[in-house]
Amino acid sequence: MATTHTVRTVGSVPSKYVQRKRARTRPATIGYHRVALIHGEAEQKIDEFMLYSDEDEDEDDQNEEEEENCRDGGGYIALGGVPHHPSHSHQIIRRKQSFTQKYLSISRNFADYILTRSRGCGRFEHQNINDEFGTRHMLATGMFKERPIPLNRINKVFCSQWLSDHQIAMGTKCNKLMVYDVNTRQMDVIPSLRSGELHRPPEQQCGIHSIEINPSRTLLATGAYSSNDIAVYRLPTLDPVCVGEKAHNDWIFDMCWLDDQFLVSGSRDTRLALWRIDEDVENSDSSLLPNYGHVKPVKVKKCNGAEKVRAVIFNPNYTEIIALSLNAYLHVWDANRFVQKMSRKLPHGMENVCLTQKEDYSLYAIGSKSHTTLLDPRTLHHVRKVNARITGCGIRSVSFHGDILTIGTGVGAIMFFDMRAGKYMESTMNSGRAVVLKSTKGWVSPDDQYHDVFHNVEYTPAIYTHCYDWSGMRLFTAGGPLPASLKGNYAALWC
């Protein structure tokens, strides 16, 4: 659950220990053996000063194996060791251990984490807590319980983000940006930002497909009133900053921040646009209403070989922009020059609509109709193909939480793949049974199309989006009907 790593400031071994050599002391027959250093134990005082000479090195090397066998065999002694004379009647027989086994600088004991944190030794010790420990425990023991969130007649939730420990932002197909308060259970609708007068909207609106927060969590980028423009809000107040326009002529499916100022958007028109967001942009209107400006893209380029760019991510380790297109290609762009470097065909060609990466940017995950493909960022070769437990379920959302790969499907099931074990997580309550969260129906409009599509078939919503809070103990899931012609919604908080 916790890890404490003690940093060695000088030398390769702790300062309490020195390499064993023949010690020149007043009683020449007295030797010293190693004593473990335990927190809280009174340290033995040194009776006499010990001297070491280089003349004894050769002799010590010859007798090293003999001394290792007759004593504890560690190769190090404590400066405050307890003297042990061969004439003593009792003899302590210890199991031979290496130095790293007995004096490991890394502790995974939570008590050591609390102790070192209370001492405040931040310069000499690195501490961290396993973020996924609580998530694993709750999943394995079946502690996650669904708490549905009513959305009235809202149509399909496509994206979501945790704004704080009690606020969740979500975007819908009916072009609404909403914020849900977990504590008060109230829903607030944020007004959409309109484009300029000379703007050309798309032939048909499709709603908000992406919500992205910059690294410093000061700006939030999402879709504007027109589905082919972007809107930027200031956090945490959600005051409008600007509208980005005149870059795309079709729906914007995804966005990603390169840093706190630059943003990349991917559209259905197979183009990528680079934006520069300045928080000081303001409208010249002097009214009392909140003002926001209109900005144009820095660059707009066509993604060669792409058909409908569906997802975009940024890998800072390699300074690359990764774009996923609907024709099962992964496209790599140089973020510094904003030029396309390469494209690679994916092993599964049907319904590649979601893309994510690990927190350390060491692995990509792509969801298709029946598989989740894991790729190595260095070569773009697939590392593993994770088969969905339900054939043809249609994977609609994927995310990494530590070594847990969370998969949202089109049939209302959320599955969890353990990257360390190489298999789906299993329940400790029901041996051999995989952990699966099954969602309720939510709301769907009971029109004629609904009866035609789900005639004699049980309806389940698609999980278009899901996200963990900062602790990993709460999971928000949302979506709606999978067919584009149906109207409905689903949202729930698992905790």
C-alpha cells in the first residue's frame, strides 16, 4: 500500500556500516558481529576507537570465506556492535543473508511510511502510496455499489471529468455542459459559448464529445455551441475565456493539452488544429455579463491516411501527438513542429473509437469492437490483445488507474483487467469469478424506434465515459443508448 525509499547520501551503503576488516583494538582477540538497526532501539556505544590498516587486506581476503561461514556472512559490521568472544559458551547460529536482504533501503510497511512522514525527512526519503490499492480492494470484495444519478430528458453523456472531490463535469449529445455536485446532488447547466457572426456551423449538431483540463488545472476545454468549435473556461469558477473557431468544418471528437497554453483538437473532417489559449483574451463589450473573446488556430493540418479522427492524446516523454482514426490507423505527430511522422495499421479494424495511455506514458490502449489492443509507444507494436469477455460488445471507453485497465462496453458492463496478473480481476468473495459492474437501464425514450431495435431484447446502456476521482474509491460512469437514433441517458456513481 505504501513505499518508503531511504536515499543514501554518501557511499553505496548506510553510514552505520563499514566493510568488514580485521579490527585493531586493545584486546586483539575480540571480534565484532553485525547488529540490525531497528527504529527506536537504543544504539550501542563504541568503547574504543577502531583503526584499519592496508597491510591486513591480503590476510583478510584469504580468511574472508572462513569468517563468512563461521559468522553471519553479511560482509558488514556495525560500528556500535556487541563484542563476541570465541570463549563464550553460547553461540548464535544465524541464517546466511545478503546485505540487501537484511538492510534493504526500501520498505513497504505502512507503519514506516507514517513514521518517516512524521519525522519530515523529505530530503533523504522518497515516499508514495499505491493509488490503486483501495480500488483493488473494493473491486475484489464487491464493495462498489451503484448510485444512479437522474438526468431527466438529457440525451447521452459522451464525456466527463472530475473537477474537484465533489464536482463532476459532463458533456451531452444535446450540447449541454453540466456540473453535478456529489454532496448536494444538484445539477448545474453551464451556458454554451457562441461563435462569431461569420462562423459557419456544421450541417447537423452532435453535442460535446470531449472535456479536457490543462496540467495546472486552471483551464477547461470542451465543445462550444457549434460542434465544430472549441470553448475554454477558467477553473474553478467556470468563467468563459474564449471560443476557438474557423479551424474545422465538421464535428470535433477529441482534444488534448500539450501544456498549460497549447491545445490540439481532432475532428471528423480528418484535420488536427493547434490552438494557443491566452487567459487574458477579453471581448471589447463593456456590458456586465461575462465577456469572452474569439481566437483562431495557430495551425490546421490534414491527417494523412485518416478517416474521421476519433481520439487524440499527447505523450510528453516522446513529445508526440497520437491520433486515432476510424479506419483503424494510429497516426504519430511531432508536437514541436506539428508535422505528421508516421501512421500504423491496427490489428483490429472494426469500431476503433477510444484511446488512452498509462499515467507514466509507457503504454497505449485502444478499444475496438471485441478487443482492447495494448501498444508500446516506442515501436507501436502491439504488446497484448485483451479479448472482451462479451463478444461483439463494442468497447466505448478505456482508462488506466495504475495497473488496472478499466473497460466500458456498449452493453452496460464495466470490466477490469489486471495488467500485473495478465488477466481480468477476480473476486475474492466468489472464487474464479471475474469482477464486472453491471449498470442499470437509466432512461430511454419509449418511441417506435426503441421497440423496433430492442424487440424481445433486454435494453442496456452503453458506457461512453467513466473516470475515477483522485482517491480511486469513487467511479463515475455515464452514457446512453448505443444506436444513434435512440434518445436516452445513464449516469451513476459507484462508491
